[in-house]
Amino acid sequence: MQSNFFERRHFLKKAGQTLLAAPIFPAFSAIARAEEVLPQPKSSLHKIHATARESKPKLVLNVRDFGALGDGTTKDTAAIQQAVDRCSVLGGGEVLIPAGNYFTGAIALRTRTLLRLDKEAILTGTPDFDDYPVTQVRWEGKWIQGHTALIYANGADHTGIVGSGKIIGNPALGGRPRPGTLLRHPALIEPINCNGLRFEDFSTSYHLMWSLHPTCCQNIVIKNLNIRSTGGNGDGIDIDSCQHVLIDGCDIATGDDCISLKSGRGAEAYAQLNTTEDVTITNCTFADSIFACIGIGSETSGGIRNVRISHCKFTRARTYAIYIKSRPGRGAFIEDITATDLDVSGTSGGFLRFNILNSGIQDQNPVPGDEGIPTIKNFRFSNIRVQDVPVLVEGTGIHPHKPLEGFSLINVSGTCGKGIYLANIKNAMIKNVRVTGFAGSLLNIYNVTGTGLHGAAIIEAPMIPAPIPVPDKPYRLG
């Protein structure tokens, strides 16, 4: 029976809800908790970063002293790794990468050790897959075997990369797993199961693969990065089952999503309920050439909640500036998504889309029945300025069995080709939407209740996918 299908998952869910009942840290809480690399009291954003800049590490090791040449052709992997390992066992500090071009395979970050890049320093990845160890990594929401990133960490605390240098992934490494060799390809930077991470001030370049992919991590500061990633699946920042995250002041231009928030796919992730939550994205500029600037989902089986987007510019998107996506079979929830003070232009699709009906790959072990339809609630958008977006809001991709509970669109101005399309929403609020240039009715609805709906045109119900049956054998994590 379906009630037995996720017995373990229900236990974990109950435990998770108990933990989540504690007060959630407000915006910028990630700062106060993430920067424990240099101990300091919880304070304001400015004071915390000032403390981090002014404090001197107790130990600084130069990779040149361990044999790194930085000549762009000699492999410096062993020398850089030795410096990192030595710094960690001596109690932690900083490993300096001075000016030069360091040709390297995968480097593992260690606890209480920061990698600091000189402004003239470049880390360049080798093209040899054998230089990137094989371990368990996440790929499209599933744990599989795959190569580590160029710079990776597993179970390290209070670590990261700072400084204004550059990290370049080798273009030979990008792409999807190859037939016959089903190992995931290396990401550029990938911490897994880490706590207290800093990624600040550097720039990256990679092709056909993710640039920064924190997975199952807590307390992360990502600040002032310049990220360039071209080609399909070239995401900028993928936040994957992470909590307490600040992304501030980044300039991201990518092939695929500039930022993607996700939490795993199917019964595996649903059983673990490792949620992505408390994420602040602010003061960023986005340009995307294949999909969305900010994608939430479609891998949402661990749940996504408490996301705040503010003071951002969206200059190009192949689809929508913000795209919230999932499908039946994911289960869990997407809730409390807030966006305010945004400038949006150059989109081929529009400003905002919800698709909770059929986005992404269906899992081999989907969550069955109505339990597998994601619960969605409290999506709030305000103070939005749009320029020539084809569609203002495409919000019809919502399942009637689990309508969106709470949606607001307030203070929107600019120009658009079409207006607002909504279906299966309770407690909507449309207020002060003052756009021009659209064809047809500004507001078009089906099965929507709330305020500000007067005069809306009625549209047809969205197509609903077939229910997912209960499997003959219950899923077991393992």
C-alpha cells in the first residue's frame, strides 16, 4: 500500500519538521554562520566581512615552496595538494597561489584551510579524466559514480577559495556522461557535506558543465564572483540540498541556468528530505543563453523553501528570468519564494513561469499518487520592472489536486507582449500591475481565487499528466 511505501521517509519528515520548527535565520544569516573560518561574533553583513578581511591567518603557506612552478605546462597538482594538506594538519590558515598559471588536476580542500588566489594567479585544469578521482557525486538529482571537481571537498569545514584570481576548467572535460563510461564529468568547484564555506572575489571559466556545485552543505557565502560558462548544461551556481546560503554581488553569464536551486530527484531524495532552504540571492547580474537565469527545480524531492531574491538584473534569458519547475513524482514542497526589486530584459520566454506538471526527467522510482505532487505555496513577487518581455507571467502549469496556495504580484511596470496567465491558485493578489504593449487581456485565469482579479478573461484548464501508480515493491533507500 502507498502508506507503507515511504514509512522511512515519513519518519525522517517528522524529524525534519521538528528541527525546522526552530526560528529560521533572517536574510544574510548565512554570513553569520558561514564565516567561521575566522572566529567572530554574529554581527551585521558589513562587520562580518570587515572582520574576515582584517584578521590575519595564523599560518600562510606558499605553493611555490612546495614545488609548484606555475608555468602553465607542468602539472602542479601534487605540490598544491601538499601545501593544502600541510596547512590543514598544522591547524589551518591560508594557502597562497601567487602569480602564475598552475596546470593542475583535482585539488581537495581541507578543514580550516582557505585557498587564496593572487590577482595574477590562474588555476587551469588538465584535460585528463584520470586526474580527477572517482567517487559518489550528484548528477541530475541522483547519487552516482563520477569524477570529482577540479577543486573539491568532502566533509571539510570552514574552508573555501578567496582572492581575485581565475579558475579555468578544461573544455575537454565538459558534457554529459559518455556511453560506455557512465561516470559524471568533473564540475569546476564542488564541496560535498561541508559546513562554513567561502567563495569570494575570483572569476571562473568552464564549458558544458557546472561551475560551482555545493551539495549537502550548510552556511555558505558566495560573493563577488564573475562566472562564465558556455554550452549546454553549463550552469553557473547549483545549490543542491544546502541550507543557509548567501549569493551576493555575482556577475553570471552561462549556457544553462545562471543559478539553479535543487534538492534531489525521486524516492531517493524524498526519503532523505535534505532540503534546500534559507537562500538569499542579491545584487547579482544574470545572462543566460539556453534556459533560465534562476531555475528553482526541477529536482525538488528533498524540498525547497525560504528563498529570497532581491536587487538583481536579468539581461538575457533563453526562456524565463525566473522559472519554478517540478513534476508529479517528485513529492515534497516548494514554498516561501520571495523576489523584489528586479530589472528584467532580453528574455525569449518572459519574466516568470511555473511548471509543476511535466518539467525535468521522471525518476526511475517516482513518488506515487497525490503524495508525489509537490506542495507549493507562498510565491511573492514585487517591485518588478520589465522591458519587452514576451510574457509577463506564465503560471498555468499547476496541478489542481495541489493548487498554489498564496501568490502575489505587486508593483510591476514596463512593457510585455502578453500579460498574466494563471491556473489553479488560491489566495492570489494582483496589485498595481502597470504594463503596456500586451495583446489580449492583461489577466487570464482558470480556477483562481483572490483579490485583484476583476475583469480577468477565463482560459481553458491546463492538461494534467496521468497519475503515477504505486509500485509493486516499496522503494528502499540503499
